Amino acid sequence: MHLTDTAPKVPIENFKRTKIIATVGPSTNSYKAILGLIAAGTNAIRLNFSHGTHEERTQQIEWIRKASKQLGKPIAIIQDLQGPKIRLGDFDGIVNVHEGQSISLKYNADYKKTGQLPTQYDLSKKVKRGERLYLYDGKVRTTVTTVKEGVVYARVENNGILIKRKGINLPDTDFGGDTITAKDRADLVYGSSQDIDYVAQSFVQSAEDVRNMRKLLRSLGMNAKLIVKFETKAAIENMQEIVDETDALMIARGDLAVEALPEQVPIVQRQLIGLCMQQAKPVIVATQMLFSMTEAPEPTRAEVSDVATAVILGADCVMLSDETANGNYPIEAVSVMKRVIVYTEAHAPLNVTYAAKEDHSRQASISKAVISLAENIEAKAIVAETKSGATALQIASRRSQIPVIAVTSDVRTAQQLAIVYDVKSYVRPIDALAAQKLTDWLRKSKLLDKGDVVVTASGRYPGVVGTTDTIKVRVLE
């Protein structure tokens, strides 16, 4: 039995096109909960390596794969690295700060003895006078006035409070390529021994950061693809180069809104979705999409609008973080997100306005021809044979209204395609007639009907990367 021997229970034309990523945490740390997330509409599971132990992750990965097999649905597993997430250290109680006050911060300081706020990272080696330093995830804003003998002195610009272990943002600070931490390396060594489909890199500032991470993945023998988390001011300035280097992109709007102006975020989101579509790279919209559902069983109107907007703009995925990791209504959050996606797609068909990137490769040209032919003859589906997933990515990037079905002999490819817009993957043995046999199976399973027209893209060398060269039209009998 293959991973995908179970036929879907909904007609092909009713498949949701935009995918859902859910984060596993204390609220969903069981097989039953993970099975529930996937059954409700989740296509990928994010494991946040800022929290938890490797032993917990091993168990969660086992549960995910078991649930995936039980439901006959490929699921992508994302290892989300913490990166240089800088936080305050430990101190007792709440510290009140006032506008105009001078504060001092030092790596691992003892606040009770010295009055210096402890940090979990030595900021004195990176920050400079005049740079902004935002505490408590942006709630307390300060400017660096002096750096001396390992101590950072800053002037507070608004009244507020500070609590231990809260995040620090440094929108003006250049980390000089030092964005892969010792913890990240240790987590990647662990990940290299596990069934991981994507690695998400945090706090990227430049294309060089991405290249360094890719070298590390190669050195560990990982075949996971790379997701860049777009969440720094420097990344905005290096947008094109970063998109060029990555395999996929996550718009992490929480930290991005702190590091940049909040009003920049919707525009940056739109620009990134366009760039990723041009390059046939999956793009994920993340952070606080249904945040009120951590405490309430229903979302706010603004949150529903936020999800719908991401769908209308053409995002491959929308993501849930706290909603499914720590929230009181994790399964309900996925169900609501799916309802919004399906309704939006049914009533506001995507009309892509982004100019396609000039790509005259055989693969891009065939993908364009497949869609043009399928649309002209009003095909019921496009079936693409693919080894690496590249053909399916190219077809999906053009955001046609015709469902895309991928057939591959590689389980990893099927799982990685789980986050790609509109693509439903099936794992089948290498076969010169793989697309035809899958179409027959879908017809037998009543997903396709007599008289339906299907367009297939395949190659003369099944199972070989980059050999797609044949387009066929088939009328089902």
C-alpha cells in the first residue's frame, strides 16, 4: 500500500488550493490532536525549535507520519530553527521603565546585584551608538547611547514594563553573517537524522546568510528544502537577492512589523508573493492570522479578512502558530481557516496580475503550454509526472483555475509539494504510464467522470529529473 492509496472524499473541483500549515505545541502534543489537525485540513506541520526537546520532536514526527499514512495524505514537516532570536535573560518580577530613563544591558548579568538587565546574547559585540533597540517584542523602544566594557547603555523612549525572557529586536544592527547559532547547528545535526522536508531559517539579513545555511544543509547530507523566514529590516533591502537564493519563503509578519514600519508589512507581503510566484517558489503568510482563536472559538472579522486577502493575493500557504500550538481551539482554528479559504476561492477566483519571470527553459515552456491547452479545452485536471517536483511547481506558479495533480515515485517530493498552491500529490512506482494509471484510478474512485478531459505532462524517461517533454490530452471513457 502506498502513502496515497486513499482517494479524497471531495470532487477535484472542490479541492482547496491554498494550503494550511499548523504549529504543534502543548495544545496539540498527542497523536489524536495531530490526526485531528490533518483531518481538519492541515497540509504541513511546523515544529518550532525555539521550544521543546529533541525527544519530544522525535515522538511528534512519528505521530505526523502515522497520521499522514492513516489519512492517505502527504504532509510536509518543517523544522523551524530559532536563529539569533535575542531575548532578555532571567530576573524576578516586573521592571518598570520610563521615558528618558537610561538602562543598561549585559550578557548573563545578575540584575539583582548589578541593576543591569541580563540578555541571552552578547549585544555589546554587535550594536553601535545610535541604533534602535526594541525590548519586549517592540513594546519598549530604546536607542543605544554607549557601548562600553561589554555593557550596552540605552535611553528609553516610552513608558512600559519589562519581563524576563521577552524578545529583543535590533532593526539597525548588522549581524555580519552571524545568523546561524550554535543551537541551530545542534538542532540541524538532530534534524539530519529525522524525516524532515523543510528547514526554516530565522532572521535572515542577506543572500549570504542563505548560502551559508545551504552549505550547512549539504554538509549534513540533508535533502530538506530551505525556507527563508522574512522578518528583518535588512531583508527588505535585500529582497530580490534573498528570494533568488531560497527554495521557499515565509513572511513572518510579527517580527517584521517590529523591525520595519507596521504599514510596510502589507506592501512587503504583496511584493514577496509576487516575486515568489515569478520564480515558482512557495510563499507562506504567517503570524497572528487567527490569533484571537487562542482564547475564543470564533475569529474576528479582521482576521477572516486577513486570511482571505492572503488567498486573493495568491499565497501558497497560510500558517497558524499560537492558535494551534498553545490555543484553546486548535482544531477549530484549522477548520475556520479552511472554510475561509474554500469560500474565498469559490467566490473570488484568483486573477494573477504579477508578470511572469522571463524563463525560456524547456520545463517552464512546457508548463506554460500545458496550462494554455488545458484552459482552452476546459480540462477537468492537469496531471503532472514529476521526480523532483519542479514541473508541478512551474505549473502551480501560474495560478490556473484548473486543479493540478502530481504523481511522483519519491515520497519526499510528495511531502514537499504539500505546501505548494493547488497541487495534490500521489506516490506511485516509476512507470511510463504513471499519469494514465493514476487518472484511471481517480476515475475508478469517482473523482473523475466519463467524458472528462485531462491534460498530462510526462517524460520519456520516467523517474529522471528534468525530462518532462510530452503533453497529452485524454478523454476519459
